[in-house]
Amino acid sequence: MHRFNVQKAKSVMWTVIVIMVAASLVLLSLLLAWSPGRPQPFLDAHGQPLADSLAEKIHVDINGVEQGMFIKSKHIGHPVLLFVHGGPGMPEYWLTQRYPTDLEAHFTVVWWEQRGAGLSYSPDIPPETMTAEQFVADTLEVTRYLINRFGQEKIYLMGHSWGSYLGIQAVAEAPELYHAYLGMGQVSYQLQAEQLAYAYALAQYNTNGNQRMVRRLEAAPPTMTVPLPTAYEALRDEYMHGIGIGTTRDMTSVITGIFLPSWQFREYTLREKVNLWRGKVYSRSRTFSLWDTMQATDLTQQVTELAIPVYFFHGTYDYTCAYPLARAYFDELKAPLKGFYTFENSAHSPIFEEPDKALKILLEDVLKGATTLADEEER
């Protein structure tokens, strides 16, 4: 009987192993099928590439490091819009598969993936170059590359979250390179933003009766010093997405909203998808302190004036970079023309959450140097 049980156990074990190997092979096959790694071209009514359109994935030497970008445009004569993504270390072009923006119909959109992130990930990047100052310098170098390549005197820059921290500094340093600055989910003083998010979340979770999350939050409050407590940072994404104040209003989980969809993006190869997440971990390493540097910087004191038009796009429900602080920063920021745009149904990513409204603002205000669609108090 004992021998029979041992043989049966071995049989079950080998069956489980075979099933696991088979499942892994199926998963790998699906991932490879989902990962052709080619940007989708724009086609005309006859299924041919649209004349003068551009859909490419390229690498360019930027300040000594090969950095990747997707460039999408239905006509290469369109104004150039450089999108500086958030993170640190989280490119966002792949989100357009689920949240199309239609920006490429009116702009030559450049989805640059920053040093150490996504297409630009490499373990050979000198660690000493992973500084906020270097990222600002990279932003300026990418800008100059685009100006030269597309023969335009200036471009537009949109910075999102961490990208707004970089972008507003780049524009302050070299305003002559830009038509206008667009801050989406604009960073102001992030340590203070964490306090507002925490207080808002405690109130919301108390209201909706989630006492388990209330207890977890009460056990892990944020500080006004860096680094933020490990317990708070471990809870941050979960509590924000749990009440719709994270990446998008409808995204309830980083796993289902970001991690899993990223593996389904068809314009990355499988290796590039792996590097997307390697770059995320790499860029947020405490060795580089990019996250801590942004948290501790009070931009309201560091960048107080811009020499070009400024437009802030901000979701009412954005507490990732808290809406009230962005509004207050905007009110104090000096610029020749300013427009603040509240997106009532958005959290942290209005161009993905309310793309029609965002595009209307870009076409009717930003391109025309106007603020007719801005919040009432800005008109």
C-alpha cells in the first residue's frame, strides 16, 4: 500500500509538472504573438500607408546613451509635441492601445522613453548619470534633435507627473525651444501632495466603510521628509487606485490596469516588455533617489516664472499629484499667458481619460495661443 501511495504521488507530481510546462509554453506563445514589436502604420482608404505619415520606433544617442522613442503622425508637417512621461521609469505610449488620444491626427507626437526606462533601459547606463539634472538635460537634447529633424523652430512640450517635474524645469531653462508648456498632473511640492492624498483617502475609506484600509493607512502615515516610510510607499498605489485617485478614475488596480495590459501591447517586442518592468524597478532604485529628489523639491519656489504660454490639465480626482496644490501653483506661476483646465471626470491622466476634451483644448486654445476654454476664472 505504501509503495502504491508513493507511485501515485510521483504520478501526480509529474502530471502537475507537465501541466505547468505546457501552460508556460502556451503563455510564452501568446506573449510572442502579442509582441510583433512594430508600430502600426497609418493607412488610407485603400489600405496603403498614408502619404507623409510617420509611425516609427527609433533609438537616438542622447547625451551619450541610446534612448528610444515612438513617433506617430498622420502628417509629418504637423506641429511637434514631445510627451515627457511619468514615473520615474514608466513610459506611457503603450496606454494608447487602451486609451487612444487621436493626438497623431493633429501633431507629430513623440513618445520619448527616458534614460533607463522602457526602450531606453540598459544595465550599462552609468549610475552617476541617473540624476534629475541629467534628465532635464536629456529633455533639452531630445527637443533639439526633434527641432533639427523636423525643421521646426520650436515644439510643444507636455509633461505628465514626474515628466512635469522635468518638463517645467527644461522649459524654464530654455524657453526659446518651445511654443508652450503643458503640465498634466503637474507636480508642485510632492511631499505636501502625499499629505493631502492621505487625508483624502482616510476620509473616503471611512465614508465607504472600508475599515481594514483605514487601519492600514493609520498604521502607515506619510512623513514630510524623504525617504517616505516604506510601509506607506508599499500601500500607496493600492489605496490611491482603490478610490479612483490614481492613474485613471476607472483604474482600480495597478495589476489589472497597468501590469497585465502592458504585456498585451503589440508595438513592443517581448524583450522590450520585460525591459519596461526592469526599467521601472531600475529607475525607482533608492541608489539614484530620483523619486526622493522629486518628492523633496518644492517647484513653487524653484520655478516661479516661465517666459512662454502655460497650460495645466488636471483631473478633479487627481491626488497622485494633488489637484488643490496644482491649482495653487498655477495661480502663483508667472507667464505671459496661462490656462488652467479642470477635467471633471478624470484622475491623474486627462488626455487618456477625457481625450476629446483634451484634444479640443489643444486645437482651439494651445495651437491658437488662447485660453477661451480655460476654467472660468482664467478667461
